[in-house]
Amino acid sequence: DTGVSQNPRHKITKRGQNVTFRCDPISEHNRLYWYRQTLGQGPEFLTYFQNEAQLEKSRLLSDRFSAERPKGSFSTLEIQRTEQGDSAMYLCASSYPSGTQYFGPGTRLTVL
Amino acid sequence: GENVEQHPSTLSVQEGDSAVIKCTYSDSASNYFPWYKQELGKGPQLIIDIRSNVGEKKDQRIAVTLNKTAKHFSLHITETQPEDSAVYFCAAISDSNYQLIWGAGTKLIIKP
């Protein structure tokens, strides 16, 4: 399977803990995007990378969120000091520049 | 900024009938319009897309039409089947942008 993969698929954590998610994009794609989605809503843009450079970060994104793509391949999204409001599905997508975005299966985060 | 409106929010059709979902965009620079299908607990899956140099595109039971003058685009599903039940999102983007602008989603229910 050469699609976008995300790990873990589910994460349950206690408030105040740190969590890290991983995304492996389609190998030829140089753009990688992170989105957050809550139930009944469309995906909300968080940040995107072109190769290893993080080119944009949503103003809605708290300083507790950080993303990296150190070698221009896989990416990690870390949430520090999680809050209950962080509970959501975290989606990763990849594309060529100006290309179709293909999504992974998502990581569902539950903060207790 | 760009805005995409999607209607209806919920659509219930009898199995075998057709379903139509409509979207309107505001930015005349938008030139790429994908449609995604999302099943519960999964990431959005691209089902069809259209670029602004084309008025219509069809793939088996699914078709998309685009009216650039009116800034409307629509998803048509014919001969609906139970597996078509899902939430459908339209989106728009321009070459100069990186961020998909999403509609609010349509929950499609196929009644047996």
C-alpha cells in the first residue's frame, strides 16, 4: 500500500501529558499537511511543509503544538500539556505542489 | 478570503435514486475543486475532482459539474447504493494557495 499512513490510529491520554503522532506521506510527494477534525465538522488546517520547510502554521494553532519534517519525508506532530479540547481526529495529507491532497486514515486523540 | 458553501447539510435518498450536492465558492481565482467522501472514523477519500478548464467530469456513477460564471460546482451520484452513505465534502483551491477551503459537509443517507 503506497498511500498516506498515520500512527498510532488511536491515542488515549490524560490531561497534561504530551503526545506525538507520526505521518508517512506518499513517497513522491513533497508537500505534507496536518489537519484537525472534530465530529460533524470539516477538516481544519493546522500546518504544512514543502520538503523539510514548514511554510505555514495556522494562527489558531496554540504554542503547545509543534510539527517537524526533518528529512522531508515523514512528519511528526507533538501536542504538549494536552487539554480536553485537543480531543479530535488528526489528519495528515500529502501532495505535489498544486496537486491533489491525499489523506491518511487519521489519528483519533482522546484526552481524559 | 475564500469561502465555500455546501448544501444540503443532510440528504436522504432512496436506494437506486440520484443524489446531488451543491457548492458555491467566492474566490474567482479558485481553479481546482475536489470532492471527498468520509466514512465514520476514517480519513477523507478523494472520489472525483475537476479543474476550471473543464465543465464536467464523469467516473462511472459519479459526476461533477462546474459553472465558473456562477461559481457553482455540484456532485452527482446516480443509482445510489448503501455503500454511498457517508459524509461528502467539497473543497476549492487556487494555484497560488496551499490551503484547501472546505465546505461544511453533506451527510448522505441511502435508504434501503
